[in-house]
Amino acid sequence: MPFPAKTPAFRGYPAKALCLNYKGMLIFITDLDGTLLGADYSYDAALPALDALKRLHIPLVLCTSKTCAEVKAFRRQIGNRDPFIVENGGALYIPEGCLPLELNSPIRRGGCTVIELGHAYPELIRSLHQASNESGCAVRGFHQMSVEEISLACGMTPEAARLAKIREYDEPFEILSGDPRRLISAIEKLKKRCTRGGRFYHILGANDKSHCVNLLIHYYQRAIGPVTTIGLGDGPNDAGFLKLVNVPLVMKSSASEEVLAAVPHAQLCPGNGGPASWNAAVLSALAKHLPAGQPAAEMTDSPSNTSTAAVV
Ligand SMILES: [Mg+2]
């Protein structure tokens, strides 16, 4: 089915959002785990900055290794209506009404146009088992774990674990025995990638968060004109997209030195990472990029500026 040239619900970003910066509209792009979320998945300390972004109509793009089901649940909690990136760049979701563009993707799902860059999940599972056999490494992936086991291993509620198990483009796994280097080499021979997150290894296709971010920035520029992008992340899987943004901000973590080495112009945010650091970093970036006399914490909304895109 052909898409309309303009998404019907789109009525434009409010002037307040478009005029915030002489270099163009501000867009924040953020990782979740260890960045906006704490080790216990809390985000209360980030509420003032989340509120400020919402009142200013500044897009907040969630860019994470989490699944679509997890991200949708979190977006509902914080009232986010902006595009989002799931499973380490497996797919970019653009909700209807976000951008007045014809998007070159035939996939529509749950009120979003979906641009898929990841490899299909069943193919990843086959590759993981083949690499495990060839390397002599015993592995256990999420597909072999119950919701209860994932909940225990990740310190999640059972409901959060259920959402984490609904995977499409990336399989987390643990190595039970054997040499991880042999396994990683076997995975790479099968033209798949292996990354290490906080708790698990991940097998995925050639996709990366940066590919989706690159595409999304391009879409925003086509739809709106110049944009100023501010990125926040804490892990090696964030380095690629942090290199692309105008203002890369790194949260303190066990891997922050590695990220800073990969993105030398990035700034290390004060604090120990997680929601309190994220809150301070976002408010500080807003203070730097907002016109004088419009402190983020004091901006008020007006009914005419209410966004028309639905939370999906
Ligand atoms: Mg992270």
C-alpha cells in the first residue's frame, strides 16, 4: 500500500521547539540502561529533565538494546511520543504523526512505520548454536531461559522479563564454559556480530545503533531543516552513534574510558551515571542551548503546542 506524502496526523512541531537554537531544533538521543535508567531500572531522578523536554517539545529518541515491547512500555510510562530504536539498531520505529515524510518502508506495525536493519531472530539463534558447536563453548540464550530465570538473572520484575523475552533482532546469551574468544571468532565467521552488554553477550546482525541514528537524523533534517543533536550513552555499543551527534555526552560506567577513547570529543558527565547524572546532563545541555531567558525548569506549556502524535 503506498504511503501518503505526509503523515495525516502531523501538524508540525510547535514554533517553540523549532526556534530553540540558532543551529536548528534540538534533538536528544539517549541510551537507557546505565544512562537514563539506574542499575535497578529506576528513573525517578530523571523526572525534572524528562518534564522539561516534554514541555519544550524537544524530541527524546530512545536508542537501546531493549526490545520493542520493553521500549513501548517505558514510553507509555514517561509519555514519550518520539521515534525510537530497539535491539541495538535492529529497527527504527517512527510513530505516525512524528515526521511529515514519505518513509521508504513497507512495514507498518502498531501505529509506526518500521525500518528494519537487523537479521531475523530465528537466523540468529541458528548461528548461535552453530558457533557454539564449532567453538566447543556451551551457551545459554534468552530463548532457552524461562521468564522467571531472566527475571532473576537481570533483577527485573517478571513482567519486565516477559517483555525482554519478546525478541526480534538480537539474542542475549551467557557463556557456560569454553573460551569466549573462540566463540566470538566462530560467530564472526558466520557474518554475525557479538557485543557484550552489562550482563550478557549479544549476537546480532550487521546492524548498529549508529545506522538507525544516522537515518533518523537524515529524516529530521529533510523534514525540519537544521538540527542540533545531543547524544547520551555509557557503553561501547553507544560509541558509534555518539560519534554522529553534535554534542556527545558519556555517563560514568565501567566502560566509560573505552567510550571516551572511541569518541575523543565527548564529554564525561559528572556523577556515577544513571538517572541523576542524566538529569543533570540534560538540564545543563538545555541551559547551554536554550535562548537566554528561557530556563528549562521554568518553561510553561500552552494548549496550542500540544503534540498530536499518539503514544504507541
Ligand atoms: Mg547502556
